Amino acid sequence: MSIEVHIDWRGQTHLVGRLHPAERGSFVSFEYAPEWLQREDAFAIDPTSLPLQRGAHHGKALFGAIQDCGPDRWGRMLIERAVRKKVLAQKPYRDVDYVLALDDVARVGALRFRLNAESPFLAAATGKLPPLVRLNALLRATDAIHSETETAQDLRFLLGAGSPLGGARPKAAVGLADERLAIAKFPKPDDTRDIAAGEMLALALAAQAGIQVAEHRLVPAGGNSVAVITRFDRVGANRIPFISAVTLLGLPQGEPGAYTLLADGIRQFGNDVPGDLRELWRRLVFSLLASNYDDHLRNHGFLMHEPDRWSLSPAYDINPVPEVDRVRMNQTAITEDHDEPSVANALAAAPRFGLKAAESKKILREVFAAVSGWRKIGLRLRLKASVLDTYASAFEHPLMDEARRLIRK
């Protein structure tokens, strides 16, 4: 079996290479197309695992850039349920089968797939995304998934809405009134707090702290809150190449990595190296102070605007976690030595991000000031006092006390 891999680049779609997955098992190979290698603006779609060179690249698992195009745990569950209800005919045996089951129009990044030159780009549905006004219907369908009462129609509806990058929580791609794409992130019936409100609060605080964040808003649906995040891998009709930090570093499945390793990756592949290193350290400090325990390297992304140079994407999937909910949750380590997550250790690692002591202290002061105003910002967002109370321990904790002491030194 051979799969054509194409890429949308600066308004045109180009054949970039061919993927050859094994019939069984996880082994794959990929070879760049001669016509892609001959382009003056050719670049590697995966900077670590698929360097731009002739000949076949072999892997024991699906290459990171292609894995990034596939579904997360939520999307995989939808696909498996759809097979059981005969909405989809092909049972997914391999990682690539899950990638190919997603709708082309909602796929993350700029890579696209088809079987041959005569076939369409692979899509599970019509290619028409539900508009934002259908959030209530999408929420009912996701609730049916959780109660295991979903119909074939529910599955077709959700699969047609794609399954964007990130986590196990229910989500769907939606079309905005201005024709931009967005991700709608839904509550689960067993949630004990308003997760969407917490994410909106965290993104607002991150912006206040000087971090570039994805455009976002909180939308009511069915008596619940839904987080709507505008897609940053699209500019008008153009798709922007995207990879996760895991792919940038070429990490094996399950390897946690560290912020300092990601800083090294930016030095090797980055576009604005000094700017992105400062931004990354700012995000590290913010994650510590805002209790972002959903902080893993798949929640850091990179976009390509210049060939072979990757830039940090806007921040996304920032979730403050109250103390009571932190069981079995981990943050990305500050360094590869996996030291204790502390503000002092973050300051000690600042030189790895190209920062001098005075600059790192200035950034810490700005982030601390933003996080300290969490309740004021929450009220400005019109979040209920009862909702804000559930997040108090995410913003008032010993690391904030440590930051306060270090700022005063």
C-alpha cells in the first residue's frame, strides 16, 4: 500500500512524497518525491525524523509530522465506535489508519493524503464543517458518546467535524461566521468544575503576562460553557504547516522531554531564536504559577512561515488545575535532570534560554503580576464567583509565595 503525501504551501498543493506503511504492525517508510526535492523552496516536513534527502526513510512507528495530523484519544474513540456501528467499514489496525479516517478539511496543519493521483484527498464525510450555531447539537452528540447511547448519525456528525490535536476531552472543528476554522471544546457529564471557563481564564491571564495566545472565547451551549479556540494553522484558505514539540525534538512515544531540550530544538530549527527562547521561558514560568498541569510537549506547537524554519505557535491548551485534581498529572520538566518544579530552578535554567539574570527576573515579575490578578480578570470575563472559587488553589499556592520572595530579593 502506498499513500501520497501532499502539502499545502503558499496557496498551492504539492506532492511531497509517498508513505509506505506495513500491512501489519507499525513499521513505515517514507520517500520524498523527486519533484519536491527539486524545488528551491523545498523543506523537510519533519525536521528530525525526515530530513530532506533522497532515498527511503524507515521507521518503527509513524513519523511524528504525520502522527500530528491524526486524531487524539477522543478522535480514536469516535473512530472505533464508528467501526462497531458500521459507520466506517475499515477497522483501524495501525496508527496510519486513524490518520486517514479524519476529514481532510479539518485536518491539523498543511499535510494532506490520498491513495493516488485519481483519488480525492481522504475524507470521512462531506468536507463541510458544522457552524458555530450548531454547538448545542454537537454537545448533545458528545454527551451521547459518554453515556454510550450514541447513534450512527451522532458518529457521522462528530466524525465530519474532525478531531483536532490534543487530549482526551470531547471537541470538534467548527466553522465561524467569518469562515475561519475553530476548535470547540465541550464539557463532560462527569466534570466537577467548569473546565472551559478555567481554560479561558488561563488564556486571558497568559495574554496579560505577555504570552502570544490563540484567539479564544467562551460560548454558552445547553446550559454549559464551551471553549472556542480559533485555529492558527489557517490564514484564509491557506493551510500553515504545523508540528508538535514532540515532533520537533524527534522524541519517542511516551518520552516526556524537558523545556531545556525544547530550547535546544528552537536553537537548531527556529526562525526567531532569541524571541522564541524568551517566549518559551515566559510560558514555563506561567505554567508553574498558573498550575498548568496539562503541560506536556504535545501542547506546544510550531508553525512554518519560512522554509525549514519553525516558530512557536500561539499558546493553546493551558489548563489551570486546582490542587484536589492534580493526582497522576505531570508537568513538563524544567531541565533534562528532572529537578523539582520550582521558580528557583526555572531562574537557574534561564541561561539555557539565552536570558541574563536581570531579564529573567523582569519576566518573572510580569508573569507574577498577571497571575496575581486572576480573580479580577475572571470577574472581567464575567465568570461566576462560584466558578472562580473552584480555581483558587490553582493561583494561590506555594510557588506563588516562592515567586514573591524571589522578586523581592
